[in-house]
Amino acid sequence: MGLDLVEHALVSEALGRSPLGHFVFGCHAPDAGNIEILHRHGTPAQKAQYLEPLVAGRIRSCFSMTEVEMPGSNPLMLETTAVRDGDRYVINGQKWYSTAADGAAFAIVMAITNPEAPPYLRASMIIVPTDTPGFNLVRNIPVMGHEGSGWASHGEILYQSCRVPQKNLLGAEGAGFVIAQERLGPGRIHHCMRTIGAAERALELMCKRLSSRTAFGKVLSTQSVWHERIADSRCMIDQARLLTLKAAHMMDTVGNKVAKAEIAMIKVIAPNMACQIVDWAMQAHGGAGISQVTPLAYMYAHQRTLRFADGPDEVHRAAIAKLELGKHSSIPGAADRVQMPITRGS
């Protein structure tokens, strides 16, 4: 639609009020990120075969990077390999938390193609149709008790001598880490604004419940403890929104590298904010808050998961601290050498 990142962020917040909003408009993870990298790095043939039907909503995709035995916060540590054999890559490895793998038409896989290269040049991204022999969807991993299916699933995938043409390489060989950074920067804006939309919905549900529920002879909304929680919720949501829009504006105007502190900060602030507000809303609803009578339990599980996806809180906090310390370091350019944290997640 030609939206810049700030404009897309505002739309994303509105869609985030519903668990289905982004899926209805075709801008959900992981398809949105895969669309972006196919648009930037795909060949004309790849765009015709994969990008066009993905944008049209005729097929779904998944992103296959996180590995079972490797730390999810360090994308440089991969065991999955893609070895050249004639005009093909032979892929072997085990991945998990590949969001929406159940029913996806293809996966974008991050695998080691250049094991002797410097760490940031070892991995590549390769398109793997899910009907390729050797692509094995082992299971949908239950998340907080919910196995999920289709777009709401997180697959464990075993690649066993999975052979794909070398023409399925996305971008240059060894460029997987760079492409991942390009994908995950805007992805954090999408995640955080969806989170803010969910928090707004939770606050709305909380206020309506408190205004209509009586306990011990008093309407709940008259009790001071709820006044504090409502006020804190409004402050927290607006603070998170302003910082996220600032990050999006900086990414639009000065680039991801200059905005790396803001990108890391919103990834810490937004999911933690939403977890707290949804938790208060659940408390206001009593037993209904932890049931499926309201969307709150689903929302809480999703927001809590986001404290891992695209990098855990601890990794982002470490990056923020290093950037801040770099401002006061006696070593010239110290802050510039801090890498934006990414995860090998979905």
C-alpha cells in the first residue's frame, strides 16, 4: 500500500485489538517478514513463484531459524547445514518454533553454507517448499498448554537430506545474517504495535468490567486500587506507543543502525507492559479472566511469548546497557560496535 513504517505501525495497533486482525489483512508474522525479504532479495522467478501468491493470500509460509540445541538469542550459532551437491543444496538439521509451519507452502530456512567464513558470513537463507522430500514437520510445539494449528502453530521441523535447487538461495550466499537483521528490525515495530493494540483492548475490557461489577456492596470501579491500575495502564500504554513510533520514525529517516537502541528498548517495554495490563484485566474479570469467555487468557499467552520471540528481554537489555555505556566510554566509536540483538526465532 506504500505505507512507511510509522503509518504501518498505526494500522498495526488498530489490527492488534483482535487476535485475527493481522491475519485478515495479510500482514501477520511470519508472512509479513518473509514478504519483505522476498521483495528485497528475491529473484524475478522467486517472486513469481512465492511472493505473488503469498501477498495474494493464496498460500502461507514459515521462517525456520531457531534450533533445538542452540541458544535462541545467538543467531551465529547454527548447526543446520546446506551443502552444495551439483546444482542443489542438501539441507540437514533440526529446527523448532517455526511459526505457522503447519500448512505452510514453503519455509525460508537459515543454514550454514560457508562454515569456514567469518561468523557473520557463514549462514544463508534458502527457500524450501514444504512438500520437498526430507522436510519433516515433526509436531506442533504446545505453548503454555495450547498446541495450536495452522497459522497459530509453532512447528518442530527435521531436515533430513532435504534437496532443493541452488536457485532457491535468497540473496547472496553467506548473507543470511544481514538479511535476518533487515527482516527483524521492522518486525519488532509490527510486534510492539500489535502488543499496544492488545493492551488497549485489555484496558477497555477492564474498565467495562469494573464499571458493571459489584462486590461487597460497591461497584468495583469505585475502589482506589483499581483507580491506580487504570491510571498506570493509560500511562504505560501511551509511553510504549510514543517510544515505538519514535523508533519507527528513526528507522524511516535515519536507518536501523542509528535506531538500534530504540528498537531494543521497545522490544523490552511493550511486551512487559502488555503482560501487566492484561494480567490486571484478568484479575478484574475473576474466574472469567482465565477462561476462554474473554480473549484475555489468549492475549496473555501471546504477549508472554513475545518476551522470547525476536530476542529475550535479557539480550535486549544487555544491548541497551552497552550502547549507554558506549556514550561515556573513552574508546572512540565504542557504541557503534554494539550489534543489534536478533534471535533465531519466528
